[in-house]
Amino acid sequence: MSETVVVVVPDADILASTVAARLAIKIIDAQAVHGSASVVLTGGRVAAKVLRAVRELPASAAIDWSRVDLWWGDERYLPSGDPDRNETQARDALLDKLPLDPARVHAMPASDGPDGTDAVAAAARYASELAAAAEPGATLPRFDVLMLGVGEDGHVASLFPNHPVLQQTGPTAATFDSPKPPPVRVTLTLPTIQSADEVWLIAAGPDKAAPIGTVLSGGNLPAANASGVQKTLWLLDQAAAANVPTRA
Ligand SMILES: O=C1O[C@H](COP(=O)(O)O)[C@@H](O)[C@H](O)[C@H]1O
């Protein structure tokens, strides 16, 4: 039975350091149990803060970074190295400073890659990469933790409210006409997100209070469907948690 936990901390800086500490422990524990850890990264402002906080964390020295698989929940379909790509932001914030195994850094394709501007083919390519890392007979690898930002409209990854991409049931999908720029993206689908052991929804700031209040009050936005097999963890600062219903 999956549990949902809401953690609220005072502000965005404390949130970033709290999530970084949790992530380090999660990776250390996963490596102890499985020999390696598998983490899905998110894009967005709070994600970059979290990754910068991991850099500062003494406990990150306890991680064998060469045995961490990194995946992405979504990507803005732009040329490699574009500053708006989630991959570029993660590399700048943390990844380029770590002794990672490049073969375990599974960035989503770029629009100047082998599929050119064909985002559907790029999504299919990423699905193949996921399947190649899966156990025999499975189409997805184990994800120990899958992190997600939450948009002002309640989107997660590149799954936007009332958008046809929400109906996609394959492992990945291309998102066209995204209401948030850029318009073309590649994303994990809801079933893939829901396959993760733990899903962490991370949000800071007053702009996130309305969608988070809606979701945690039972409303139906994409973030409401982002749940983990074992645990769904909401990691919020006080501003983002302003409309979270109080427990009875
Ligand atoms: O475009 C995106 O936005 C969301 C939320 O970003 P934030 O800056 O409001 O935290 C992010 O989760 C997603 O990965 C990204 O592509």
C-alpha cells in the first residue's frame, strides 16, 4: 500500500537542502540494497536549487557516483547545450562536477540529435533506452526515486492539464503545443511515473499554492496522478503549502 506524506519546511533554501539530504540518503541506501541507484531528475527552478545543494552536502561523499543511473522526467526539445534544456541546467548545477559514469547519464534526446526535429521519434528512442536498462521481460528500469517539479497550472514533467499527452499509455511521449515554452517537449507518461518506487513532488513559492492546494484537496490536475508504488512524498516550502488542507 502506497503512502502519501507531506513535508513542509520554512523556505526554498531549506527545502533545497532538505531534499538534497533525503536524496543522498536514498541513493546511499539504494546502493547498499541493489548495488546501484536509479534516480529520475526533474527540470525547473527548484530542481536546480536541489542539485546545487547536493553539491554542498558532506554526505554526497558517501555516494559512489559511478553507480548512479540518472534519467529525466521530461525535456524541452531543444538543441544540445541549450540553456533551457533540463539536461543543461542539471549539468551546470551538479552533474559536470561529479565522477558519474557517462553511460549511466540518460539524457533525453536533443533536437539536433539523430531524430532531428522529430520529437515522436526522440520519445521512442528514449523508450528504447529505458527498455534496454530494464530487467528481462520488463520495459522500464527500477526507479528508486523520481523527482517532479509542479507547475503553476498543476503540470508535472511535460504533462499539462487537459492536454492529449495525458492519455498516452506508452512509456514516453512527445508533447506538442505546450502551454509553457518551448512548445515541443519529450516526457515520461503517467504510467511510467507511477512505476517509480518513490515519487517526490517538490515545490516552493506562492505561485504553487493554488495547484498544490487543489491536488491535496482531491482535485484532478496532472500532479494528482503522480504517485509512487511505495511512497508519494510532497516536499514543500511554507508558501507553496499555504492551501494544503490541515489534517483532522
Ligand atoms: O517546464 C518545466 O517546468 C516544471 C516546473 O518548473 P518550475 O521552474 O516552476 O519549478 C518542471 O518540473 C519541468 O521539468 C520543466 O520542464
